[in-house]
Amino acid sequence: MSDTKLSKDRPPKEGNSRRRVLGMIATGALALSGSALGLLTAVFFKPRVTYGPPQKFRVGKPATFTSGSEIAYQKQAVLVRREGNQFAVISTKCTHLGCTVNATDIGFECPCHGSTYDRRGSNVSGPAPSPLAWFLISLAPNGDLVVDKDKKVPAGTYLEIKA
Amino acid sequence: MSQIEAPDYERLPVKPDKTYGLMCVVPTRSEAVNVQTEKQVLAWPDGLIRYVLLFLVLFMVLAVISLLFNAPLEEPANALHPPNPAKAPWYFLGLQEMVSYSAFWGGVGIPTMLVLLAIAAPYLESKPGGEGVWFHSSRSAANWIFLGIMGTLGLLTLIGTLFRGRNWDFVLPW
Amino acid sequence: MQSVPHADETRGKSILHRIWYSIFRSPPLPVSELDRAQSVANNFFLHIHSAKVHERALRFKTTLGLGLMTFFTFIILVVTGILLMFYYVPTPEKAYDRMLDLRSAVFFGTFLRNMHRWSAHAMVLLALLHMMRVFLTGSHKSPREFNWVLGVFLLLLTLFMSFTGYLLPWDQLAYWAIVVGTAIAGYAPVVGDQVRFILLGDSQVGSEALLRFYVLHVAVLPTVLTLLIGWHFWRIRKDGGLARPREDLALAPAPAGTGSDNAPEDAPPEKEER
């Protein structure tokens, strides 16, 4: 009901700067801790351990690959290619919608929506928007080849192994 | 509202040091007797009985569909054998169709803009008029834009659902 | 407007009478307008609804019943979904077998799954149609802007709800639909791959993705959806009921002090239905 008449019982609000500053500090502190909690929760949802196939894995000694061979690792969705003494790892995950592409004589073909790539992994036709990724391949101290899918390299980057 | 903001203090003095509450309810035929309430009907039973009937009809329709058609179940998931074509659920096939033209714009750009546009729509269309009337003439521009967008999305969804076959090539569904 | 029966009124009445009034406060089949209004206003589940409705809002042509039907499919989905949960295991090894068991070893299992599946499709479709109805009747305009915004979020949640449920049977259809659907999310610039990784809990669709989608599908999203639906309905009442033409609003001004107790603070006393 009559706000105007009741309000004279309350102390005047304006000009009480201490109360306002304290209010602002409290609001700020609440907002800060709230967003900190939000951030923690967001970090919580990012797993540190995954249970699927690992991103970094060994594929065996260089000698197990014959020159000119292309071996597909379907579970990890990569293909290891050897040309002479050069090794490269190309992703077989289609850049369109994530299906696994198959190697053909002239490159790669996606069975889902028909995207094709040349032997360098550049997208040639179909809906694929970008080339296939190339991953880092390196030599472990014990002589095994190691593929790291977390590290991308420019297309055409080969690892030279002195035989 | 106005009569609440400016009470008739002369006739009905309001004392600031008192609180007021509802003291009794007078039994009458109608709760309020002004003209505005004339077209009002009681939610119980006029509304609720209709809701219950609507529910029963809907339930029966869904039950009949469920008895006649089995939910699809294909072979177990196999990450090594992608089907051709691999399709998202039907309500995303409009997106998938757009993705086949432009990856970023089809999958992210346009959908984001559409959602923002939908949220902004009532604030953009601020001129009053035409509320509660189907296809009101004063809103035909807005309605046509809306129908245009929904129609395009519907068409893309339809193409993605029925007219896309192997290799996402255009096929006829019959 | 509370009507707690006086102790005197129930004294000497049968125990059933006293139990009924201890719960409901108004007669089982109310006849007077006051009792009828109170049986809505004093009921926990119905009080979100206004006690009175404009007769126009109840005509089928006004809404085509689309919002209500969306809500009803949600109710059906919650019930069938909870029943299905009793026989489902969210692991890649077992999920598909449980689908087969649902067909062969669970009484009513096929019907339950069918009902859940078709109701889910119906809910997405009905929500879209409801959105079209609201726009084409201009019902999203002031003062109902925010309820429209809530509706947009409800639609997005419904889509996400359906999408997370799509993976659970763990068949080819489910698996590749989610591979393709999450790949679309990966197209977002900068954060796309991160979003996809967090959503799947891994770099590809596997056991983590199944678990995450399951938790989202049966716990997180239904809770958020239920709260937003409640908010959405409550706003209908607070925004003065369903939108209706000015001719119907511009009637004689209410005489002072005759506003109904059930009226929203700010609107003429009328309302309802979605």
C-alpha cells in the first residue's frame, strides 16, 4: 500500500556511500567466486585420461614396413606410409564429418559422403572442407616408430630413416 | 492499476502504521463483476477437461503408432564400417545438408545466427498490434520472413532426409 | 485466498472427509465458482495455472493445442524413460544387448521403447510447430518477449535431449549419427575441437561418450527442462494469459477494487493455456 508513507520510517538511502561500497565489494566477491566455481566445473568436464585408443602409440620397427607400403590402423584412424626411407602418418579421419576414409590408388575416398583426397591428403572433390591431417612420426630410443596424433605436421613432411 | 497506485484516501484512509489483509470472502456467483471478466471461464472444469481429453487423444495416437511401427534397431555399432551415407538424426539433416555446401557456415555460422535471431525476434518486432490473431495483416512482413526461414530449413531437412543417398548424391526416394 | 476448513467444519464428519480436506481444502467435485477457483489456486500442481481462462484461449483454433501436446509428450517420455532405465546399462559392451533383451526378455519392452522413440520424435516436431504457432499469431510480442526466449531455450534443450538419447541404443544408426552430429559441433572456430572433446570425453565416440550422453540424457537435461517448463508456464499466467487481440482487451476499465484475487499483479484478470 502507501509506500510513500512507510518509507519515511526508513533511513535515507542516498548518500550512504559506505553501505554502497560494501555492497559493491560483496557483489563483486560473489560474482568472482561464482565464476571461479564455474571455471572449475568446466575444467572438471575435460578428462585428463581417456579410455579410448591412445593418441600416442607405437607402430613397430621401420623394417616391418616395406617401401611403397601403406598400412592402415583403423582403430587409431591413421595410415603409415613408407616411400624409400621416408615415413609419414596421414589421418584417415574424413574432415567432413569424421568417417574413416579408405586408401585408393589415387589417394583416399570417404565411404560416407564420397569426399576424395589425393595422395597428399588434399581434398579433391566431395563435401570435405579441408585436407587430411598429417601427424608427427618419430623414432623412439629403442628403434620403434611412434605416432603422436596430438601433433600435426605440414602435409608432405616425411621422417627420414637412415637404413 | 491506476486505482491501486492512487487510492482514494479521503473515502478510505490508509493508515501507514497498520498492515492490511483479506478478512473475509463474500459468497457470490462470480468472483469479480466487472466487464473484463465476462469472457472468462473457470480453468476447472472448462480448461482442465479439455487438457485431459487432449492428453488421451495424443496418448492413443502415440500408442497406436508404437503398436504398428517398431523403433529402428540396426546392427551393433562398429567404428570400422561406416554406412554410406552416414546421417545425423532427422532434425540435424538440414544442418548436415548445409554442411555439405559450406562446413563452417552450414554447421556453425548460420545456425548460431538463426538462434540469435530467434531470441531477438520479439525485441526487434516492437510495434504493438496483431497479438493473438493468425496471420494478422499488420504483421505480414514478419510472418513471411519467419515462414521463409522455416520453409528453407524444412526444405533442407527434407532434402537431407529423403533425397540424399550414396556419397551424399541427389537421389529420388522412390 | 486461503480457505482452511475450520476445525468446527470437519468435526463429526467421517474420517474420509477429514482426510480429503486435510489434503485438498476444496470439495472433490466443486460446484460453486469459489470452490472451483480454489481447487486450482490451492493445488500445488495446478496453481501454476490461472484459476480463470479467457474463453478464446480454450478454442482449439487459438493454439491447436500444440504447446500442451509438447508438454504431454514430455510427460510420456519421462515415464517411459524411467521405466527403460531399469533395464539399461550405458556401456558399449552391454547397451546393444539390452536393446535386444528389451525386445525378447522384458514384458512390454518393445512397446515401451517404441513409445519412447516415437514420443521423442513427436516432441521435437510439436515443439517446432508450437513455435510456429506462437510466431504466426504474434504471441511472442510484448509483454511476452521473455517467455518466447525461454521457449527458444526449451527448443534447443529438446533437440539436445533427443540427440543425447539417440546414441544410447549403440547400434550403427546411433553411432554414426553421433559421429556425424558431433563432427558438426567441431566446426566451431577456436573452441570447436575442445567442445567436441569435452562432449565426447575422448577424441572419438566411445565408452566415455556413451556415459556422458547417458548422464546428460537421464539426469542433467530432464532436470533443467522441467525447471524451464515450469518457468515457461508460470510466465503465461504472469504475462496475462495467452495473447489476444486488442479488441478483447479494450473493454470497460475495471471499477476500483474489484480485481480478482487470482489476477496477476500487472495484468487484467484473464488467462491461460499454452
